[in-house]
Amino acid sequence: LEFRRVLFRSPSMNKPDTLLNSESPLDRILLLLILGVGIILRFYHYNNIPFIHDEISTLFRAYYNSYSSFGEFIDKATRSDVHPPGLLIFIRYWVKIFGDSPQAVKLPFILAGVLSMFVAYKIALKWFGPTAALLTAAIISTNQYTITFSLLARPYALGMLFSLLLVYCQWNYFKRETKRHFWLAEIGRAHV
């Protein structure tokens, strides 16, 4: 137990947590500007982005095939895809509730990309301070890789979000040792 506290010790461990844990109001303004740029880049021409082949394949396996049982759905849907079945389960029920338009299907993945910017900022803020945190958020906000994969109804944006949440919760568990952070980390680990 003491080894974990020494290993995961940082200067920010003794600081009280605030909403953004920033050093100054300017940091908060810069973060909001960075998040705004990231949101604009992800929602730019949102209504004109069609499905690509992989997304159509996912929709076909998850929603358009008729399955007699949930077990058959998992069995048949995962045979033709190398990704874990969580995405197919999510898409199946998301499409039942919100429809199968490209905008409806892509929305949760775009939101996962936006949340990833904020969670990465929080991790970098705790580990390295506000300057590195703002740079981290700016890179994730404007990086073509993260923007592109936020626009696809594939597991990449959700995988990045859940991986970042796992790191964040695991860090908080080592720092505070609360059961809530432990179980959030376990749920995140199960999704990654």
C-alpha cells in the first residue's frame, strides 16, 4: 500500500479538487476555447457525413439481421467482426431508440470524442500541470486522427474514452482509495 502511494505521488495530489483543477481563470477560458474548437471540428458538416463501408457492415450485423435470441445475435454477429461485441450490442439498442440515420448513429461517437478531450485534460492536469493539460487537450481537439475516428460509428472513439476513463479512475483510486473509484475503474477495464 505504501509503495503505491510513493509510486503514484505527484505535486497535485495534495491540492484540493475543483471543477477543472486549473491554476487560473485563464486556463479555464483556454480550455473552453480548445473544447469549442474540438466540438466545431467534430460537428462541421455533421449532416452531410454519409456512412462508410465499415459502418454499414456494423449496422447490418447489429440491427438489420433478424436473430431469434440474444445469444444467436452475439454468436453470429461476432463471428464476422474482430471487435468485441459491446459495440454491436450498443448499436443494436441505440438504433432501436434513435433511428438509423447517419446523424443519429454517429452522435454518441462524436460525443465520446468530445468527452475524451476533457478526460485527457483532467489526467494531464493531475499528472503534469495546467500547461501540459492544455497542450494535451489542444492536440486531441485538433488531431486529424481523433477527429476522424470520432466521426465513425466504430469502436475507436468509445475505446479511447473508456481507456482514458480507466486511467482517470484508476489514478483516483490509488490517490484516494475509495470503493467508488475502484468500481468505476473496474467497469472501465471491462469496457476496454
